[in-house]
Amino acid sequence: MTIEFTATVLGSPRIGPKRELKKAVESYWAKKIDAAALESVAKQLREDNWLSLQGAGLDSVPVNTFSYYDQVLDTAVLLGALPDRVQGIDDELDRYFAAARGNETVVPLEMTKWFDTNYHYLVPEITPSTTFSLHPKKVLKELKDALALRVPARPVLVGPVTFLLLSKAVGGSSPLLDRLDDILPLYADLLTQLADAGAEWVQIDEPALVADRTQDEIAAAKRTYDYLSAVDRRPSILLASYFGGLGGVLPVLASTGIEGLSIDLTAPGAVEQAASVPALAGKRIVAGIVDGRNIWRTDLDKALATLASLVGSAGSLAVSSSCSLLHVPYTLDSEPDITDPLRSWLAFGAEKVAEVAVLAKALRTGTDSVAVELDAARGALTSRRNDPRLHDAAVRARLAAGIGVDRSPAEARRHAQAAGLELPALPTTTIGSYPQTTQIRLARAARRTGGIDEAEYVRRMQSEIADVVALQERIGLDVLVHGEPERNDMVQYFAEQLNGFAATANGWVQSYGSRCVRPPILFGDVSRTGAMTVDWIAYAQSLTDKPVKGMLTGPVTILAWSFVRDDQPLQDSADQVALAIRDETVDLESAGIRIVQVDEPALRELLPLRTQDKAKYLEWAVRAFKLSTSGVSDSTQIHTHLCYSEFGEVIDAIVALDADVTSIEAARSHMEVLDDLNSVGFDLGVGPGVYDIHSPRVPSVEEITESLRAALKAVPAERLWVNPDCGLKTRGIAEVEASLRNLVEAARAMR
């Protein structure tokens, strides 16, 4: 008999409310603790999470959402699909981390964005000789531990279709879905083992099915769930989709023998579509009505009306988050400095769980039982709607007046910049940030707590800048950066200086592995209060005769890495941010800065999953970038940086950005992006990353030289720049110096 449930979420954050896992994992990497100590921290975090969800009112709790690094990598381990190059590492945990981040001799797996989020996953490599095998120890252990605590546990798995669609074929040309027959028996075996271990339900995540899919891919999904639902002994299957609507895949999945479907009801048209699929009348719909990706309080009245409209369409109904709560901070309780009215508008992870429980209770026992919660939600929504900070007349008038976004033709700019900069062939540079030392972090903390005054803080940061400039000159780089010691984060730093944004103190969200970020909250109209970077970068330029790049974050990335307002189109917010960045580029030029880099690493990240929505997004994203960079003269060289995404779908947009130089991730993908650029006639400067900064490896001169040879086959020397993949903030000083010395030596040899 299927056990019913009424309230759940699709997943939880795992880094720890105080980043306990981050600290433990990094201590393990540094050999300060052993594997047993690391697992002790992890076990406590898992158990605390399960018990808190159960205590908040959830009657089905997701387990196996924990990961030391990434859930897709965990799935590769589950299926025995780690690459051959790590198989010689005897210790399973060290083998896992070698696949994730590499070591002195092993190149890690590629990393890219998880659909249109800022979470990164590791891309499994599947070769024709990959032999899949089942290794279920992790999921079975977590299920056992949860059941021992009497938690109503629901194991969560990345589905076979999504796993193969997100993997990379290496050394073969057949579609990876051709390998379904190799892994479906493993999933079937796992389902039986989970049932034997006491699982009543299993959640199988197939988010890849919300993107555009071919008929062959849809047929593969149907075959998969026909097969798995026919397993004799298994838990009830909840197939979970999120980040959009399933479209034509929904009736196909509903026609299989699975017992439940989780539907992202925050997606446009999802409610109407669910109501139009008769086969759902025999299923359990898990209604993703509470937005798991953003931090705004749910309109509970509207949510209840939506849920009521679905009651007749489903065999039974449970309330849920739209996706895993991995993408939002843990709790507002950790934010004492966020005060009303803004505080009343927000819901972080714990508050979203409470909303799910309230909605489920209202469905079970009526709205009178949650009258207090409904009144509080109504008051918050009214307060937000009427706040004057959401409508700045001056900002809106400036945009309405219209501002040009086109610069002079590239050839004219090229001549003006060559005359002013006088750079050698294959100029060397870095992407922006340098290691954030203990001294930098201590100074920032002391300034925040009043331990030092502003003048002393400035003095310390200038000392750090001077050290970084001197280091770059010793190494022999051609274009320098100031190292960004004053910046806590490439988005938060700007958000703290812009009207319309609020910052969190502890709103940490996992980006990848142990890397965490604190996305700012964009709640109102955006404007600049004054210069944000000019003094720091002008100071660096005063220390050297070499050009120093001004370093800014672009409007699309600021939006992508923030929690954005949901009461106006995203493109309107992008234009407002672009105006503020434009003012900064003009001020940098006036201060004598001849190169300005406006980073847009998130350009691909925000790309909609459905083809019909992509052109409109790329149009406004490109326009916002050009608005932010078109206020300077031809002699000022505009750079941009993009990283860790599959770029094929946005190649035309990269060209349309019209940046004089584009630095781009290419090391893990072996320069593949250059062929994509050439195929669309890209003829501006390009700096393909010649080594991967997310690995602790120091690349040899020979390795970098080989990357440059590969790049020169696709890009003529007069357009090629030499740089790492990304910023160096998370690396150590010694490894950075060694890597950059090898980079400079390789570039000189190639000249």
C-alpha cells in the first residue's frame, strides 16, 4: 500500500547553516583532519537537517540530498562511472575529490552550470568502454540513518535520463541515451534494495525534461519509466521536475506506471497544463507552489487558490517547494541586520518549509486553522507593493530618455587602442582577483566590527594592492590588475554600494564544492550613489607604467548572482544596473584607466531552458552589456570574461557583446569554444583560459605551451591573449606565482 504524504520539499542545502561542511572539507583537503572527522561533521549536518524538516511539519523528508561536493558526481560514483584517470587512487574519498578538483597529476572533470542556476555540477565523462556498475553504499547508509531516527525518509536520486543527457561523450559519437539499457538494470536493482531497506517512496529527479527535448529523448524517458515502474519490488516512484514546465513531456510521463509527479507550479502555464492531463487523476501530484529559487514570501492566498484548482485533477495532492532549497540560504534567523519592512517580505529556507507546512495544513483542516499566518502574509505583500523604493522616478526617467549603446566599428577601436597601449603579441594578463589572504579577511572583519577605522582599512588594502602590483611586475605580466583585496565578492561588493540592493550577513548558498556565495537581494530601483572602484584602481595604476585593468561586474551577472525582484521584468532591472555600471566605466576612463573589464560569466547561465524564450533574453542581455560599456572612447579597451558554461548556444550573443577582448573558460574543455567562435566569424580579441584555476595543480610551461599551440590553430596571434581560466581569489599565493611564471614563460616562448 502506498503511504501518502501532504507536505515536503524536493531537497535541502547541505553546506551547513554556518558553512560547517565547507570548513570541514577544506580542513580535510589541507590534511588537518582525517576522513572520520569529516564524516562526523557530515553526519551531524544530515541528521540535524532531517529532524528539523520533520519537526517543521513535513511528513516526507528527502534524504541522499547531502553531498561532499556535487550530486551529479555522486551519481557517477553510484553508477561506477568515474574516469579511468582516477581509478588508480585507492582511497575512495580521495578518488572522489580528485575527480572533483584534480590533484598534482590528475585533471578534474569539467564543471558547468546546473541548468539556469548559479550552482555548478561536474560533468561525467562516458566513453565507449565505460562499464557501469552499482555502488549504493551512500544512499543506503543515509536511508538507514534517517529511518533509525524515525524520520519519514524519501531517498532522492538523479534520474537516468538526466544523468546521461548531462554527461559528456568522450571518444565516441553515439548519443549517450544509447547507454540507457546499461544503467536501467542498475536503477531497477537499486529500487529493490531501497524497498528492502524500508523506503516507501523514492524521488527520481529528471530536471533535464523541462528543457526542449527531441521525440527520441521523450521516447527514452517513457521507456525508462515504463521499465522502472514495472520493477516487482520497489518503493513508490515520485518523478520530480523543476526549473520549468514539462510541456509535452507531462502527459507522456503521466501515462507510465509511476505513482507521483512533482510539478514546478512557479513555471508559466504549469497549472493549466496539469489540469489538462487526464492521466494525472490517478497520480499523486506534488505541487511545487513555494518558489525554491528566490527569497520572496509566498502569496499564501494565491497559492491556496492554485492548489484548490488542482484538487480535481490529481489522485491526491501534496504541497512542496518548486525545487530543492539548495538554492536559498538557510534561515532569516541568521540575519539580525535585515529589519522590517524588508524582512517581512522575505522567506529563506526555513521560512519556505514553514510556508509549505502552512499550506498543507490549510488544505487538510481549512484556512481558519492558519488565519494568523495568512494575515501576516497579506500585510507583508501590501507593505512591499507600496514601498517607494520600488519606484525611483529619476532612474526611470533617465532610462525612458534613451541612451545609445553602439560604439565605433571594431577596426577603428583596434587602431586607437594599439596606439595607446603598445602591447606585445600574445599579451599576458589575469582575470581580476588575487588570493584573499588571512590579513585581508582580518582587516575586513576588523573594519566591520569597529576594530580599525576607515583610514586604517584603506591603508591596509593599499598595501595589499601594492604587493599584488609588485608581484605581477616581477612575474612579467603585460596587463595588470589591482587584485580586488577590498572585495568580498564580485557581485556583493557592488550591491552594497547601489541603491535598491540589500546584503545578507550569513545568507550563504553553495555555488560548487566548498565554494559559497551570499547573493544580494535586489528589492528596488537601482542607482549608483558614487564611484565604487575608481580610487582603488587609480591607486594601482599610480604604482606602475603598465596598464591596469579596471574591474567591474556586468549587469547580467549582478542579476544572475542576486535574488532579484519578481514584480517587474528582469530586463528592466538589467537596464537599471547597466546605467550604474556605465557611470563607473566613464569615471574609470576619466581617472586614466585605459582598459576596463566588465565581467559577464553568467551570460549563459540565465539562458532560458526553452528555445522560444531564448532570443528575447539574449536581446536584452546583450543590450544591457552594451549600455554599460558604450560610454567610453574608442581608445579605452573593453574586456569581458565568461566562464564555466557550455557556450555553443550563446556564441552569437558573445559576438554581439562587441567587447574588444573576451576572456573565456577553455582549459577543461580543451579549447573547444574557439572553434565555436570561429564558426560565427568572431574577429575580436580573445583570451582562452590556458589553465584551470579551480584545481590546485600548478600547470607546467609545456602544458601551457601546448594549450597555446592549440589556441593558435584557431586564433591568429594578433588577436590572442594569454590568461588563466578565472580569477585567483581562492588559490594560494605560492601556487599562483608559480603558475603565472609558467604562463609568462610559455607566452614568451611562443612569441
